[in-house]
Amino acid sequence: MKGQLATAKTVIASGKEGVTQFRWIGKEGQTVWTESYLSPMSDGNGLQGLRGVTLDITERKLAEEALRKLKKETGQFSTPSLT
């Protein structure tokens, strides 16, 4: 929740969009990863509020972790250069 609040404060102070990721723990102990996008709303008289959307990125996080484990197991720690 601290990251979410910090992002909201940054969006308010800067007037620019912000993105944050955070983890929720469900009632049954499952982990749910989310990514939130915040945008300031103004009407010429200053900031009127924030508009945002939060996406469930759990599948992406699981895939990233599986890829990290595979790279570690195979000794491939970085992506090879294509040049």
C-alpha cells in the first residue's frame, strides 16, 4: 500500500502519469500481482482528481519467475546480443 500511496503523491505533485506494481495476498493465501496506472484529471483550474486502472498481472509474474528459474538452471543469466 505504501508504493501505491507514493505513486499517487508523485502523480499529484508532478501532474504526470504514474505506474506501480504491488502484491496482494488473498483470503486463501494466494498471491495476486497487480499493476496500477494513475493519471491526473484537471479542468484548467488545477487538479480535480485521479483516474486509474488496475490490472491483474499474476500470469505475467509467474511466467517471468519461470523464465528466471530456467535461465538459472541452464546457466543463461543474460539475454545474448543479437548483433
